[in-house]
Amino acid sequence: MAHSLHFGVFLSVAFLGAVLRGWFGALAGCVLSELIAFNSAVETLDLSANMLGQRSDAGCIALGDALKARPSKLHTLKLAHNYIGGVGALALADALAHNGTLRTLDLSANEIGSAAALELLSRLLAHANPVQRLRLQGNGIDAQAAAEMRRKLGSTGLAIEI
């Protein structure tokens, strides 16, 4: 699998999600992020339920670093149910400042919290970011923070699910 990803051979992301769901963890997430960064064929990636938030969000930080170093063709990134905290979410937000292709980011059912969710949105809005859909439901975002996020959105065109 690593050989196929590294050399740009098409890889079915559905296969990754179905066969390896729950098996990655932080260390494997770090390795996989490097391989994805050098793959020009992957446009949709679903790494949901793979514990990428373990070890202080190491897998998300590595994925963010890889996306910054070499922006990919990724249009959709699904990272739901990964125990991702605020640090990992903000690392991804910083990476998206350098990414001109990602349209959908699914961070639902993680551990981001209100403060990090507000900061995530602020960072996305601070850059000419193409993200059109952000999924954050199930992250412990309180009603006050959700209202503030909706206020910040205004007429930006970003659809958010809280």
C-alpha cells in the first residue's frame, strides 16, 4: 500500500476506510500523511475512526505539516471520530491556509471544544480559503460559541454544521 501511495498509483480511499478503520493510530497517521502528501491522485480521503488524535494530535499535526509542505489535490478530508483535540484542528487550519483545493473538512465527533472551534473558524476565514463545508457537530461546542461562529460566518458562503 505504501508503495502505491508513494508513486501516485490510484488507491481506492473506500478500501482504506473499510479495511483499515480503527487500525491507524497516531504513528501510522504520521507515516500515512507523508505518503498522501506525495500522491497526486487522491482527491477524497476518509480516515474517520482511526484514532489520529492520540498522542497529543500527532497524526493531525503530521497531516497538516504534509499538506503545508506539498499541497495536494485533496477536495474532501474526512477525519470524524478520531479523538482530535484543539491542537490537531488548529494544525489542520494552518495547513489549509496553504491549500487551494480542499472544499470539505469533516471534523465531526472529535474533542475540539468551543474555544478551538472558534479559533479554527477564525483561521479559515482569515485566509482566502476555498473550504465550503465544515462539519463540527459532536465536538462539545456550547450554544454561545455556536452562535458566535454563525455570526462570524455572515455571508462568507461557508456552510458549517455544529
